[in-house]
Amino acid sequence: MAKKKDNKSKSNTQDVIMMTLQGRFLSLQFFKENFIYIIAVTIMTLMYISNKYTCQSYQQEVMNLKNDLENAKTDWVNSSAKYNSMIRESHMKAYVDTMHIDLSSPEQPPYHMQTK
């Protein structure tokens, strides 16, 4: 019995090889017998393509959001520095006024006089 199975498996592989070489492998009968498998492979291929596209879209969105976040952080640091400088100046002016010290901020920037 084992010899019959070996001969039959060799015969099947030889038949498949001969059908492929003769161009009869992709016949209507082949498609009728393997209709479900062909549809399953096609659907899985389409799912793979759509999944790849979706992942690429999400990666692009994440990169754009990271860029926006860095811009927002930079704007926040600039605003914070500007706010802190304004608070320090107004706090010092209020402190000088409460201590009744006769100091005022100059209207013109300092300059160096050169002598000849």
C-alpha cells in the first residue's frame, strides 16, 4: 500500500508540473475548485494594502502633531519670558514707589561720550 501512495504522490506532482509547462494549470476547472481560496487571498491582500495605507497616514499625522507641539512649546517659552520680564519691571517700579526712593527709569538708552 505504501508503494501505491508514493506512486500516486509522484504522479500528482508530475501532473502539476506537466500542466504548468503546457499552460493548462490556470484553467477554468482550477478556478472552480479553488474559488474560495482565491477570494480569501484577494481579500487578505486588499486588507494588507489598506492597513499599510492607514498606518502611513497615522504616522504622517503623528509627525505633523509633533511639529505643532514643538512650535507651541517654543511660543510658550517666548511668552513666558516676555511675561516674566514685564512682571519684574513693574514689580521693581512698585517697590521703588512704596519705598519713596527718588529713582526713575531713563527715557533714553545710555550712551558713552567720547573725548578727543
